[in-house]
Amino acid sequence: MVDKFPAEQQRIVKDLQDTVERLNTIARNVTPIKISKATGWFDLPDASPDEPGSGVRLYSSSGKLGVKNADGETLSIPIADVDNPANFSSPSSQTGDWASASAYTQLRADCARLHDTLRDLMNAMRSAGLMR
């Protein structure tokens, strides 16, 4: 069957194309809305955004939260399984000619404090939900 209104269809398609173009122009010029309070969750689709004019821009990359600043620097916020560092297995004192017992004991104590600090930091990050 032959279409009785081919000119009318062309006009409709042209009107739709003009409308889409006009909406695209408007969308490019709309200022982002500032959000100061959420009443629900936010879904961030995976994207690679441009740098913001100032401040930071949140985005998602492969399901991980990221932040991009005005200089183009990015920060990923990983949430991953992390094990505590292993405890020292060396003895608390050492005999022998190569090092004095007091120097070895002090070095071991320093390393033990570093270990404890790292463990406490990791536990705090787990409590904050930054890692598992």
C-alpha cells in the first residue's frame, strides 16, 4: 500500500530533529544543581568526566568511586580486602658481634611501633568503610 502522507512524515521527522537539537543546546548550557542534602541514594554511572572549573567532581570508574579536581588530578577510593601485616618473628634481643643488643632492641621496638600504627590505621579505615 502506498503511503498517503509522505510529506507529513518528513515534516514530523524534521520537527523532531529540530526539537532534539534545541534540547541538546539547552542541556549544554544548564548550570548544575547544587545538592546539599540527599533524601535517598545516588547512582553514579561509570564515566570519565572532564575537570570541574573548581572544586572536585565525583565519578565512578569500573564500579569504584573516584574524584577529579580542577587540575585534572584523580583519586580513586578503593574498597578492597587488605590483610594486616604479619607480626615480627625475630627475637626481642640478639647476641653476636655484628650489633649491640641495645641497638637491635631499639630498632625492633621502632618497627613494632610502626607495625602497631599501621594496624590501627587499617582498622580505622575498615571501621569507616574505606576498606574491608
